[in-house]
Amino acid sequence: MRFPGKWPTKNDLPADRSRERQLTTDFIRNRGTLRKPEPPRDLIAQSGPRGILVTWALPATYFDVVGWRIYKNDENTLYHELRDRGTRQIFVESTAATVSPTINIFISSLNALGTESPKVQVQSAALSEPNAPGMPGVPPGYNDGGGMNKNNYYGKGGNPN
């Protein structure tokens, strides 16, 4: 068997050329390329209860896309990574309030080598809920030592102060 992608010679039969084309396509799907994949298209953000449902479409050229990365608030805070090209929606949790805060969501596509496309941004907010409770914070006294283990010996004694 020849290496996929080898240029056909004039002695190759047309059947061999189509077989080589198929082998090359399979090779690229499995290994990926160094080329950046195209970004997702047509992002739609729908407000939901205490979150946002984000839906998007495949890029125009999508044969090398194997997954997606979803970022929340800024372009560096990874929220979730999907390794399924067919899954093109996610529910991003958000805080609900009388006037819910607007959050930024960025989505990019990935190829098999882990090369990431440019990020595409969409903004939205969760449904406004009057009298909605806020997200819980750190319990009172936790940072003062109430929830921290002060033992130096991993629970085997020692001075707790």
C-alpha cells in the first residue's frame, strides 16, 4: 500500500486514483492538519431559567472539525470542551436576578491535532426572575479556618492552632 496522498502517475488507473483520494481523506480525518479549522457560524443565544442555551452551525468547511471549545465571560476561561462534531448546542449556567447580568460566550472549533479556530462571540443574559435567590457564596467563617484542615499531619494529630 502506498502512502495516502501520493501524487498519481500517468500509469495509475482511474479506480486507483479514487481509492487514493479516499485513503487521503480518511488519513486527514483521523490525524488532522496543521491548518486552523474554520470557526462555527450562526450563533444563537436564547435566554432560559438561570442560564443561556447557545446553538451554532457547522462551518462551511467542516471535514476536519472534531469538537468545540466553549468559553464563558472572557476568551481565556474555558467553560466546556465537546469532542463531538454533531453536538452543536450547550446550556451555559448563569445567575438569575431581577435584572440578570449579561455574559459573554465564545465558541471555537477544534481539529484532531487540537488546533483551535478563531473564537466567535455571543452575548446574552438569563431570564430575569423577580425575587430570585443569588448564587451561594463562600460560607461564613470558611476562610477563617472553619472549613480548612489546619493539621500538618493529614489528620494524624498535631496542633490545630
